[in-house]
Amino acid sequence: MIPDTAGQRLISLHAPDVAIIAIYFAMVIAIGFYLKRHTGKGEGFFLAGREMSAWVAGLSFISANLGALELMGWAAAAYQYGILAAHWYWIGAIPAMLFLGIVMMPFYYISKTHSVPGYLKLRYGEPTRLLSAASFAVMTVLMSGVSMYAMALVMKVVLGWNMHFSIWVSALTVGIYVALGGLFSAIFNEVLQFFLIWLGALLIPILGLIEAGGWSGMVARIQQNFPQQDYTHIWRSLGSFSDNPMGIHWTGIVFGLGLIGSFGYWTTDFLVVQRVLAAKDLRAARLAPIIGSFFKMAVPLIVILPGLLALAVLPFPLVPESALGPGEHSYNEVLPLMLARYCGPGLLGLGITALIAGFMSGMAGDVSAFATVWTYDLYRSLFRKDAPDAHYVKMGRACTVLGVLLSIATAYLVMEFKSIMDYVQALFSFFIAPLFGTVFLGMIWRRITPAGGFCGLLAGTLSSVGMWLLVRADPSKLAWIALSSQAKDMAENMYRILWAGVICITVTVVVSAFTRPRPDEELKGLVYGFTEVPSEGHLPLWKRPIFWAGVSAVLFLILQVIFW
Amino acid sequence: MGEHHRIIPVWFFVGVILSIYGVLILATGIYGLFHPPSTVLANLHAGVWWGALLMIVGGVYVYLFLPRKS
């Protein structure tokens, strides 16, 4: 199949660019075939043999999150909202990643669980596991399909590629290498993709800053081009909903994003936690998210800065997708526009490969997590409890292919009914945000009961869906959820996540108070006070996870002060 | 990672692809010295030094993590 180049497009590729993209596809498939022989057992296929170093697990942890939509979506958000978008990389990630490494990882790792729903089974019992696993499986496949559709749309706009071509080639490539090598292959490719994403995207901020005259030159140009808004401070304009382009208050950022949303995603979303569970020992598992936090802090360099540079140097304004007229460009095209502005043949191919690598790393994360949760938490639990290990590996390979096909089907469904995209993006707040309360309370407090965990998770999910439906039915109710009539969409998401988390925690605690907890001997390795975490006192300071978590936390605080 | 099952380390694959990309981008960048692309700041010849950088980084990784019989 040859890409359709008849339509309007932003970028034209030359022979070296096409060669670079083709080499990338060949390499990832070759890695899948190479690793197939090492993934004959369940531990190898689903947990990469639990022998990843802290660096490999840490880079994979970040890469699985660094999808193409993440890259292009947040570059677009930076153009629209300014540096406020960096909150999703800093307060919306770093504290939670450090918390995962220092506080939560010992419980996940020592319990020897294969997945987050697996931990819920050990701590709360089967009903909570099934609720969490089923919602995760549905969410993952739908998210993957929506990302695939969005990526194909971008490839159509940017390169003029036929959408069916983009969907099938990318999806089948991911399907092949994950089905062959399981999590092993996904992690290997994610590390490769991590390098390509950085090296493909890093030239934009370097050349952009040269053109704009450095940071101060860029700020001066932005103020000249858009004098009515503050685009270059992260906290100063958050005192009121109306003072910033995002229409959000600092409480929404700190509590909704920084506390519930971020901790929900980084500590309980199995897509990312699975990478850390593949680490070779507990110290590596604790270090992995801490190593990841340093790179996460730097990601705004290749995502947020290009959006800000576009505000400074592009000679025409970008517009929202909904207001797009002939000859105009939308916010979502900001990264490809900047790529085309600075990168000639060869470099352009590398930049496009970075976007494709981002998409594929995100999708590989989705399907490998889906395969594990389906096989271990749904299939084994509901249908075949005692099959041989080889049977589960076979099932894992089959449902990797199934996951890819379901994602493709979702992509086509979104193509027909575009409004589904809005609904699917709300799934995160329905299923992941409340999960943090359930997992965290279960880890730190022995008094939390199985009934409390189940009811809290269900209440958090249902309340989140309820709030979302309420605002869809009557948009004026946004003022109830976000506590201000001046709040905008982003604020709604953050406050919905916050209330869902609060409701989950409250219901969990109240129901636990009236129901019977599990006996202490059943909580060994699962709950604080009943879990023996190996001491790291004999290690030199620079080898201890807590030391590097401290360094990361200090850097995080310095960034807040610099960009205050 | 890798010694256990004698798996080639991921860093070797990283080195291979960066080296290939380095050669391709450097060669395209050198061609661009004589036929400059119509991009902003084309006079900086980013393709040349970025290609060289990829080649060096890729080469170091290949050298350090080359699978050896021992």
C-alpha cells in the first residue's frame, strides 16, 4: 500500500526521510523476532523476566507515557495556555513518581503481583480485582483506538498519508513485536523510542531559541505578540479563574491535578506501573520511577518550549480546531509546523520518526498491559484457574493481537462517530482517579476492609460519571463542580477528578468503619506495618533511592521558583 | 541486563540505529551544504552537526555494548 499524497499536506518527505522511517519499522520488528525466543514462559512474556535494570525500567516507564498525542497535544496546549501546560509534567507527575518509588513500590514488588488489579485481589478480594481489571481493559483498548485515530489524522494533515494506511501499518507493527516478545519486546522498543523521541524533537527548541534570541528574547516576543495574557509564569496567574488562559484556580492544579489525578495515574495506572514491576530487584524497582522523574522534568524542553516558541516566532496565529478556516492551521499542528520550519531533509525524517515512535510506544504500552490484565486478572480468574504456564503465554500472545484489532475497531468507530472521542477522554477520570484512594488506603491502613475498598472504588467511579453527565446535560452546572462560573473545560476535569477521589476515600473509610477487616496474618506483604521492607542502610548514600528522590524533589522545587 | 540469558543489551540496538541515522543525516547535511534546504536557519547546517552527533553517540554505544563471545 502506498501513502496517498494527493491531499493537502504540511510537509513533503524526501528519500532520506523515507529511508529513516523505513529503517525504524524494520528495527522494531527485528527486535520482536529476536526476543521471541526469550519469552516462552509467563514471567518472561508478561513481566520481562523481572530482570530489567533500574535505567531500562525507568526509561521504559517514561516512554510508555510519552505517546505522540502527549507530544503533540501538550505542544498545542502550550501554544494555547502558555507555560501553565508544564504543570502536567511537574506538579502533575514528579511528586507522584517519587511517591511511587519510595512509598508504594515495596508493596507492589514484595507482594509479587503481576498487575495492579492483582494487588487489589490480594488486598481486597476478587470483586474489587474484577471491577478494576474490567474497567482497565475497556479503558485501555478505547484509549489506544482513540490515539490511533488521532495519530492517523495527524499523519493525513501533516504528510498527506492515507488514514487507513497509517492505522494498519502502525498497529500491525506494534501487534507483531508485542505478540512476539511480550513485555520484553515492548520495553526494549520503548527504550529505543525514548532516544528517538528526544533526538528527533530536541532540535526544535535548540534552533527555536537561537532564532528567538534566547529565553528572554522569546518572552519579549510573546509579550509583544500577545500582550493581553501571561504565557510565561506557572503560578503567578493562578490566583483567580479569570487571570489565566486555562481558566483554572491554583486549588484545581494542586489538589485535582497534583494530588488525586497525578497520583492516580502514576501510581495505579497499570500501563506505567507494569514497566517498574519488570525491574530485577526491589532497589531497581524503587529507582526506576525516580530516574524517570528526572527525564519527566526535562520533557517540557521538547514539548512545552516548542509551543512557547511558536507563540514567539510563527508569523501567523494558530486557531482552535473548531474555528479552522481555509489556509489556517490549528493548535494541534504546532509541533509539525515547528519541525517543518527548522528541519530539512534527513532531520525531518528523524522528527517524523520521533512522532511515530511516540505513538507506537504508547500503543505498545496499552496492548501489553491489556494482555496481562486480561490473561491474569480476567481469563485466569474467571475461566481457567489452573492451566499450564505455556497456555497463559499463548493466551497473552492471542490477546495482544485481539487488543490491537479492538483498538483498530475503536479507531474506525471514532472515525464514524467523532463525539466518542470526547467521551473516551473522560474515561481516565472515571476509572483511574478513584483507584488511587483504594490502593493507597489499602497499603497504609490495616483497618480498611474488602467491602470498604470495593464500595469506595465503585462510588468514586459512579460519582465521576455522574458529575460528567451532569455538566453534559446542563453546562451551567460546571460552576457547581469547579466552584466558579468562570471555570473552563480543563478546570472541570481537575475538579471532577478531585471530587471523585474525595468521595472514593470517604466511602472507603466509612464503609470500613462498619465492616470487619481481614485478619492481620492475611495482610503480610500487603500493608504498612505488616510488610518487611529490606533495609538499604548498608548502601552508600548515592546508591539509595531516597537520596535520588531528594535530589529530584529539590530540582522540582527550583523549577517552581524559577518559573513562578 | 542480558547476561542471564545472553540477551543482547538494548543499548546495542540503540547504538546501531543511531549510527545508521547519523550516517544518513550527515550525508544529507553535507549534500545540503551545496543545495541548502528552504528552512529557517539553514545557514547553521544543523543536519551536519546533528548527524555527526548521532554517529558519535551511536558509535560509542555500539562499541561499549557489542555482543562479545566471552
